[in-house]
Amino acid sequence: MEKKYNTTIDFECYDGTILKMTLTFYALYQLKSKNKMLYNRYNEAMNSSAKGGYDELEMLTILYVAYMCANMNEENVLSEEEFIMMCGADRVAVGNAVKQLTSPKT
């Protein structure tokens, strides 16, 4: 039997709102064609990780890209500024979400 993986996570914002997020390659491919500037910022953040770690705002960029990838076909999506405000200040939750999205269990 083929093992299936859940590629979407739920991120709980400071106010209890749950946002779906994913970083599947196909979703990133779609995002690249719709918003290349955001995709390029995501790549810069991922490259920073390979060079020694994320800056705090780069972690939020990664989460916003994951949010957009999971919701790009929705009519009403949050702007990046609205998204950042909803994330609050819980750096542990943000870091854990980035880890879940970029290093899923196999």
C-alpha cells in the first residue's frame, strides 16, 4: 500500500483563526507564474536558511508564501501586511510552522 502524506498544515493565529498552508512543488510552480516577486523573496529566504539561518521576517515570508500556495484560488486572501499582523509575536509557533512546512516527516 502506498503511504500518503498530508502536505497541508493548519497555523493558528494569535486570535485563534486557523490558516491553511502548504509548500508543495506544484503550488510553488503556480505561485511563481502568478507572483514572481513573492516567489523570488521566498527563494531568497530559503537560500538564507542554507547559509546559516532565517532572519525573523524571512520566516514570515515563508509562511505567507505557504498561505498563498494553499489559498491562491480563494477570492479573499489576506495581504502580506494583514497576514503578518495576524501572526502576532509567537516566534516559537512561527518557527515550528516553518519547520513543518520545509522539513516534513517522511
